[in-house]
Amino acid sequence: MKLRIGAAGATTQNLPGDLTGQVVTIDLRHVDPGHDSGAAELLSELIARGAARLVISGTDDASARALLASAQHDAPPSGLAA
């Protein structure tokens, strides 16, 4: 499953409630640097829905790691083992 985050942002409204076992790719190429707080919220929600793996493209590795760490810290409990 691939999501592209752009000027309008991306939401989880049209995604399945259960993403257990899914690999989700997030494309940040259309997000201005420093405006990725919406991406962190989206990643948190995907983690909570059970996504098995998140792949972040369109940014450097350090930014992707920081974004993912923030999302993991802020993710609501999913009931799934980490």
C-alpha cells in the first residue's frame, strides 16, 4: 500500500481499520521541510492500526528515522506486541 503526502496532506479515513501485516510506503517528496507533523500523526495512526512495516521515501535517512521515532513514541496503543 502506498500513500503520498502532499500539500493537502493524507488521512487514514479511506484506509482499512486493520493493517496487520501490511507494508505501507509513505512518500514525503511533496512535503516542505519542517511541515511534517501531519506525517508523524499519520505514521502513528498506521502503527496503531497494526502496519507491519513503514517505508518512508522522499526524505533523507536521518529525517525518516526521526519522524518514525516520533511516530512510535506518540502512537496510541494498538493492543499488538511491538
